[in-house]
Amino acid sequence: MTLMGFLAETSAQQAMADLKSPKLMYLKALLLLLVGITAATLILVRHPGWQLAGLLALTIWAFCRAYYFAFYVVAHYVDGQYKFAGLLDFAQYLWRQRR
């Protein structure tokens, strides 16, 4: 491996390191919340109505519960040995369990 390749790989690893600062974690959570609120608001401004608002709320709730299941329920109640970092890891876990 060349020196430039090594430096590029090291730099990429540092850029994608785990977030460890609690302040940055809270900032990330706040930004994600703002993105969600903005997106929902734009949907409802473009297509106002109680039916769409209810369906949007139900969709958000259902995806949050599915995410909770994938990362909390499985790790704490189904298989305490398995740790995964994302939804793709969870999908691979399910695929391996199926076989």
C-alpha cells in the first residue's frame, strides 16, 4: 500500500469514527428531530387534511416501534449475544437466523 493510500484510509476511518461526545449526540438528535418535523410540516402544508395527518402520525409511530424492536428488543430479550450497528446488520442477522 502506498503512503497516500494509507493516509487516505486512515483519514476516512477517523472521519467515520463513532460519535463519543454527549453534546454532539444531543445535537445530532436535535437535527434529526428538526428534519422530521420539517418534512412532516412540508407534507401537510402541501396536502392538508386530517386523514393524511393521521396516516403520517401512524407511519412515524410504526417505524419507531420497528426500530425499537430491531435494536432494543432483539438485543435484550431475543438474542443478548448479538450486537449490530445498523438496519443492514439487522437484516443480515435475520437472514442468517432464517437458514
